[in-house]
Amino acid sequence: VLSIQAREIVDSRGIPTLEVDVSTENGTYRASVPSGTTLSAKEAIDLRDHDATRFHGLGVQKAVGLVHEKISVALEGALVEDQHGIDIILRDLDGTSNFSNLGGNTTLGVSMAIARAGAASKKVPLFQHIAD
């Protein structure tokens, strides 16, 4: 991992979500996080801004900041082929069972972009990289 960048985008329903770019020596790989409308008791917690003046409090600028300030620093130099190892680092960096510190949306976006980078690095389809 050379760098990780994130930005707030708006989905087809007008709800803010996160888009993440992971840059490696082989290129840049992008993932957009889907924003669900349901929440179960064991689901990862989305990190939202709760600023009523922006998107009725649903903005994700805090998540963008955490990608830039914490996650990118922790994953700089990591091997994108090691998906399991990356996901363990993300879980440990958050420190909770439901990702309530970093946000499930934040860690999912990074993990998905890294998965795409890992598949490209191994020159295999994404499903095969995940299955390995």
C-alpha cells in the first residue's frame, strides 16, 4: 500500500457514503461502500457525522478523516495480497466487535479497495483472491 484516499460521495438515494482509493505500485483501486437501510443487533456500526446542517446528519466526513489520519498510516507498506492480515489490522485498530470506533463503513471501504488491489496484484479474479 502506497497511499489510501477517501471521499464522501452521494448514492442514488441521495445518502452520503464513502469511496476509497488504494494506490499500490500496480495502480489505484476503488471501492464505494453501500449504505444499507436496516440495522441488526450484530451489524457493524456506520460512522456518521451527526451534523444536522449537512445531509440531515448522515454525512461521512468523520469517516474520511479517519481513513486519512489513522487507517492509511497503519496500512502504509502493507501487502495487498494479505487480505486476512489487512482485515485483522483494521479490526485491531478499531478495537470493538462492531467497528463502532472507526465505523463499519470506513473499514469496509478500505477492505474492499484493498481486495481489488490484491486480486489485481495476483492477476486473479476478485472471487478467487477472496477464496484464497
